Amino acid sequence: MFNHRSAQMEDFLARLEAGCRELFGTAGDVLFFASSGTGAMESAIVNMTSPKDEIIVMTGGTFAHRWSEIAQVFGLQVHAVDVDWRLGPALADVEAALDRFPNAETIFITWSESSTGVLTELEEIGKLVRSRNKFLVADAVSGLAVSPLQMDDWNIDVVISGSQKGLMLPPGLGIAAIGSRAWDKVRRSSSPRFYWDWTKYRRTAPFTPANTLLFQLDAALEYIKGQGLDRFFGRRATVADKIRGLVRSSEMEIYALKPGNGITAILPPERFDIRGLMRRLESDFGIQIAGGMGPLLNKTFRIGHVGFVSDDELDYFMHSFKHCLTK
């Protein structure tokens, strides 16, 4: 451990920021908070808005809806645009929202929706939003370091994430990547903020940081660099393909019609005992999977494979899953 107000800490943060830039696909700033991913979401709301601002939230799942919940607390006029949860927001959905709500300056979207397993294609959406001179903010909590992200090339102004998924760390570290264009909006925004004030975090640790998590992030970034991004993301895709193959061979349906590589949500047959499967996996094999959320409660279940998964772990899970189904 060392003093977080020291020059040593400034050098350390600069190294972490440089390592994260490649994962975000940005030349912008990367900030670290002692928080969950939801804290990083709130930081984006308060830095990119002013009270009574109109915003658009593309709602394709439970975590996308969280943008609206946070924004309402800060007195924003939220235009929540519901989309097909199995597909996520499409370019046409965003275009229609921009046409319908022309006074909204900022669009909040979820790139990787943890409740459905959908990964939204953002390249064309970002191009459209930028062409309207609006700002695009994306939640990549379960997408960063799981699928390739090109924040700058895709014209995304802000991306937020957390430590506990693709980065392979314990929870407790929130991260925000901020493009140069977004800082103009930050300076104009007047939503109340103190701990979440991004201007305080540039190249320093203004408050007590989660040092141990930052040390672990340093190790994770070194591991990813050693693997090389092509190999690293290739492994994520391979694991996801095997999980999806397991689901299909079990005569179940993948919920997401546009799935990402971190979470697989599953539609089982009608009257299937989801809770019974979850109990048996945990009691007999020590494996925890997740149920559905919101409208999908008791209708789907979810298998998370966002982080490091060895061949042995993957084989053990597949064997355990098949064994439970036969029971």
C-alpha cells in the first residue's frame, strides 16, 4: 500500500488509465471510483445533465431501466423508449426516439444487457447520434473486456463499467471512460454532485480509492496484454459458443436474438422447474446461476461466463448442468 495522494499514486493511475484505454477503444480519460457499476451510472447521469433536462433512455432490459430510475431522482424529464428485450435497441428505434424527442441532448443506452444477454450493435447508432449533435452514454458493465469495444470509432461519448465481470476482479470498482467532446457537456451540466464530480478525478485520487482493487486491475490488465486482444476475446467467444451449444443440445432456447459473449439467458420449456435446477446445481455441485429479472422472473434463467473460465471449469459446469437436467 502507499499514500493515495502521492506522486507514486499519480503514476500508478496513469498506468492503469493507459491500460484501460485499449479495452475501451478510446484516447479519452478513464476514471476510477470506489463504487459498484451503478455508482458509475449515477456519475454519468449527474455529470452529463442539468435539472429538468430531457433525456432519452433506450430500455431493453432491467439494467437499461436503471438509467431511468437514477435520472428521475435528479429531476430529469425521462423519455423511456421500450424496445424488444430479445433484440435490444436497433438503429430505427433510436432514430424514431430522436425524431420524437428533439429537445433531448443525451441518450443513455445499455450495450451489454445483463438481464437478457443481448449485446447491442452501437457503431451505426453512435454515428446517428453524433450526426444529430447529441451525446451518447453507454453502460458496458457486463460488456467491457468481454466483447471488443471501439468507443471513439463508434462515436460514443461516455462508457461506464465495473470491475467484477470482464475484468475478472472482485466488485467495488466503478470505471468511466470520457471522450473529449463529453467534457464540454460536463462543464455545462449543473446536476448536484460532490463525490461523483468527474473533474476531481482527472489524473488524481480525490477521495480514498479502492487501492487493493486497483492493484488487482493492474494485474488483470497485464494478463490481458500478455494474451493479446485477439486471443483474449477469442477465448470469450469460444466459451460463449460452448455454453450456447449446451443450451441448444438440452432442447432449450437462447433468449437473446443478438447474444453477447458474457451472459446467456435461457428460455426453458413451459412448466420447467427453474428454481429446482438452481437449487440442485448449488447443493450438488457448488455452482450458482441466476434467475430472470423483472418481467422475466420465473421465465428465464441466466448463466454468467463473463470472466476467466478454464477448460476444466467449463467441462465441470457442462457435466453438472447435464446431470441436473437428467434428475
